[in-house]
Amino acid sequence: MEGREARKQDIILAGVGGQGILSIAYVIDHAALDEGLNLRQAEVHGMAQRGGAVQSHLRLSSETVYSDLIPRGGADMILSVEPLEALRYLDSLAPWGVVVTSATPFRNIPDYPDLEDILERLRRVPKHAVADSEKLAKEAGSSRAQNMVMLGAASPFLMLKEDGLLRHIENLFKPRGANLADINLKAFRLGRAAASS
Amino acid sequence: MEEAAEKDSAMKPEVLLGDEAVALGAVHAGLSAAYSYPGTPASEILEYLLRRPSGERDYTAVWSVNEKTAYEEALGASFAGRRALVSMKHVGLNVAADPFMNSALTGVGGGLVVVAADDPGMHSSQNEQDSRTYADFARIFCFEPAGHQEAYDMAREAFDLSEKFDIPVMLRLTTRISHSRSVVAPREARSQNPLRLGQWQDWTLLPVNARRRFQRLLERQPELRAASEASPFNALTLNPRDRRLGIIASGIAWNYVQENVRDLETEPSLLKVSTYPMPESLIRRLTDHAERVLVAEDGYPLIERMLRGLYGVPGKTILGRMSGELPAAGELSPDLVRTAMGLKPLKHYEPGERPLAGRPPQLCAGCPHTDTLKALTEALRDRPGSNVFSDIGCYTLGALPPYNAVQTCVCMGASISMARGGSDAGIRPAVAVIGDSTFGHSGITSLLSAARADADMTVFILDNGTVAMTGGQTSCATGPGLLKIIEGAGVPPAHIRVIEPLPRNHERNVQIIREELDHKGLSVIVAVRECVTYSSKRRG
């Protein structure tokens, strides 16, 4: 890959159906569009959305993006709202890639592995950021805002400007109420601060 | 096309799903009417059309009762001279196959575009059939986009070609384009067609007319092939300095080739196939030029099989799904295509020990199906030899742990018909489980057949008032109307029982189910409780 210094970022978004990873994608997509970047973003709809493992491949580039899927080893970042789900896609990560993950488990399966073991394996990745998304989301005003906490935690590693992300969080949530927009903006800021500390 | 794009640069680029790009293309092509039945990965086409602001909705958009109905409704609109869109998942085209095949003979009035969204890899499907086979079967024209702008542009052009050649035109999508988002630059909208009725001689497929119309379809084939050859959506690049490798790729597979091609040491010759009938002379030129030809297509190896023929191509090596360079089944990926191109895999982070606990999809917390399945399982506990025939919907997840409650899932409506056959063959109790929308789609005729014979079986209709699996679309057979359909089909009123599947009703429901299992004849138990996930959406 040497010698081709296109501005690009390939991100695997991960979580459990219902955790709102498509809202994360919406914000990143539109912030990228504002910055004139090309993008492709593959989603999972249908059966898997019923509480199953879901992921979205999000590709940003100053050049043409061809494949909707990120090749194995091509992901610059894994951004996960759930630790087991972060672990699931680690082998897609480039050797130099960063994993940004929530530490809050979503236990809806009988054989959920030992959480400490999961976190230990995630912290083994040289570049990582782990945020207590449930605690921070509650602090922001709603445990459902964990997705925006994690977007905030990922934001220092994203090639996108922070104000663009904030603007599109507002665009996304304001139609559903000013209070909801404030909660999600706060969630983003708390996540960002946690990852930067 | 380029000029038009420039002229209309005032229209703002939008981030759209592939499905939405097709829908918007249809709107801008002067769409008058769109029909569909929900099915992954096609549902978002009609959802987008329904979601547009009312000021921009100068068309009919309807969730039909099933795909056959949807196809015929679209055909009627086309007969009236209007442009019509019908969209469905790949297996939906099986349901609509009768009108689909015959509409190639009737021809069209206004442009008729059929979107078939295939699901290679079976993310949410029972098979991975390739709809390009259907386009070939019906001898119509087919587009296959590789990107979102193409999806939009092809949807527009499909309507033009449909009217030009007087045939329906197919747009074939796959999951990865349907459910991927990218930026689309829309162009100025064309106005709708005026009302103009078709000629009866063309549209009445009595043998005398059908023979003539089939002849017309056959005579049109050279024109279709010529249009395919000339389509700007296909692209051939021959490398005169290196003849070792040529790659033919269609649809989404083209993107995987592009993703990897820059890592090859020498540039291969490339052919992008986006239209069918296959652009034969382009394929011939690439094959003549290259020693080895890799064919990458998501779905069945249609191009590869055609290219090989019975005897292969003398002096050439053809690689693809049939030769094993690519897997025979499943969805393609950039990695699989990379390997088939002879490249080493990319280096990736090594996470160490595997595998991880899976997280399969499951019924939502508080789902009414959970309570119905629990009550049914308990009622069947002391009845060995029973079988529960299930259908297509969220309740199919009842086949998995912890429920282990149902034993079949084949196609829309098969639960009731298979239970009847199973009952005829001696299964006792024979039980069918089907949702309200699936019952409307394909269960009614099966129930009619079972009721005529008063077959000894028990049918559960799970009325949650919506099409939940695909995102909460409108159901056509729910509420009091559903009960009237059941009674009208001839089920004895004493054996139509309504239960409310709630934990607090469990004992009572088990009792009712036992009574109907004991009944020597047909019973229908309707389990009525709103979907927990989509109820508020429907009220809103």
C-alpha cells in the first residue's frame, strides 16, 4: 500500500441489532459528504437486526471507493458499541489499525464469554480506546445514547472535523426533540473526553 | 448522459441506499405507480417511495398482498400507458413468475420495470437463486448496476428501453448494492405518461395472439443484443502489451476487481458486464485477447457457464466459480476475488484464539410469538409424532434454541399446505404456524384447500398486525378482516379460536390449544397481539 497517500479511512462499525450503529453511520456519512469525500457504507438489514450481531462497513476516501465491503486487513478502525462485537471483527483490522470499543457488555446469549477476558484481548491491540459507554450515556441523560458516546470516543481518530460531526448529530436528533439532541451532543462530548484522557 | 448531469447540477447530491437510488431514478423517470411486497433486500425501494414528502409524491405507491398481485397491478398500470415499477426480493419473483413470463409476450404500454433483489450468501433468504436467469428465461433486457449512480441511471434508462422495445425490463440488484449507501447525483425529472390503453390483440394471450406475440419477442432479440453491445454501462479495456489475463466481472463483483486490480504487477484486460442479453462480441473480444479469463459474478456463474459452453473455449483457460477459483456458493467478497486474481491476502491484525460465541438473531423481548410458541410447545409435550410446519416470518426463529418449536420453513404459505399433506400422510397432530401477512400473501388458498377437505390439522395464525421481519410494513390480512377470511374459507366457526398470547394467559391458552388439537378436523387458532417493535410506529 506504500506510495499511495490518498486520504482514506475504512471503518467497521459493530454492535448488536437495536444499538443504533446506523445512526453513527448517518452522522459520519453526512459529515464526510460535507467535506467532499467519497463514501460507501454497507449495512445489514432484515433478519439479523433482531438482536443479532450487526456490522456496517463504512469507507471514506478522497478517491473513488469501489468495494462496498472492506477487505480483511483493510480496516483502519473498528468502532464497536459492544466489546464482544469489537472482538468479532478484529481480524479485519489492519496491523496498524485502532479499535475503539465500549466496555459495556450486551448479554443476550447464554454463552457470553468472560468480560475481563474480552477486554484484555481488546487492550492487546496496540492502538485502542475503551470507554464505559453505559456510564457516560447515563451521565449524558439516556443509556440509549451509548452509540453517540462511542462516536465521540472514536472522533479523535477520525479524519473528519469535530464540528461537522456535531452538526449532523444535531440534524439527526433535533427532529425528535431538542432535549434528545442535547443528550446526544453531550454523550458525544463525554465519549470524546474519555478517549482523549 | 454526461451532458444531462452537468445541466442538472443544481440538483443536490444525496446519500442513498442502492434501493433508494433505484426508487429515485424511477421517480425521475416519470413513475406513475409502484407496487411491492416486503422482502429483504428489496423492501427499501417502496419504503423510500412512501416516505417522500407528499408534495413530491405524484404517484401511487402500494404494499401489495403478494408479489404476483404486485406484478399484475404494475402490468395494469403499464397497460394504461403509465410507467410502473414492481420490486421484490429474488424469491418473490417465483411467486410473480406467471405474470412476469407472460408480460414478455404482451409487451408494455408505459415502461414496466421489474426490480429483483437477489441475496447471494442468504443473509435473509431461503436460497440464492440468480434473477438474471429469469431475465434470460423470459428473454427480456436486464441491467445490473455496480454502483449507486448506475443504479439511479439504469432505473431511468430501463423505463426508456422498456417502451422502446415494448418489453418489461429487469433491474437486478444484490444485497450489497441494495443495502449499501453512497452518493447519487440526481438529474431533472421527466414528466409522467398520459393515459393510453393497450390494443386487445396484443394483450389477450389466446393461442392465436400468444403465438404471434411470442414470434415478435423472438424477432426482437437481435435488437436487444445490439442494445446490450452498445450500452455505455459495459466497458472493455484490452491491454495490448500483456495477454496473460483477462477479467470479466458483472455488478458488484466489478467493484471487488477494481479494489484489487492496482495490486497486480501487470494490468489485465478488463470487461465490465452490466447488461443482458450478454454483450457477446465484447466477451468474444476479451476472450480472443487473453490466454486466461477469470469470470467474477455474484450469484450463479451465468456468464462463466455461457462462455464455457459444452466444450470449453479451445486454447483458453476459463476461471471462476465453476473451476473452483471462486467458491461455487455464497456471496463474493473483495478477499475471495483477490485470491482468484492470484494476489496474496492483505496483512491483518492477528487476534489469536477463536472462535467466539455467536450472536444469532432472536425474537425481541416481549414478542407475542414467544408466548404462542411456548404455549404450543407445552400443549404438544405429551403428543409424540406431532409436527409443526412453519412459514416465513420472525416466528421462523422459533426453530432455534431456546424454543425448538417448529420443524419446517420452505416458502411463503407452505406451512398450511404442508401440514395438510402431512396430515393426509398420517402425522398427528399436524400443526401449521403462519403470520398474518404471510397468510394474506399465500396462506388463504392453502386454507381454502384444507377447509374443503376438513383436514385434521390445527393452523395458528399469528396476528401481530404488521410485516415485522422486514421492518413493520402494512399487513393486508389482519384484525377482524382476518377472522372473516378464515370463516369465509369454510373453517367451522366453533373451531376458530382467538387467543391473546401473554404470559398471564399461558394456562388458558394451552387448554384452548389442547382442545383444538383433540378436534378431528380443521381448527384455526388466531393469536392476536401487536408486534412489540413496530406497534408504536404503526400508530404514528
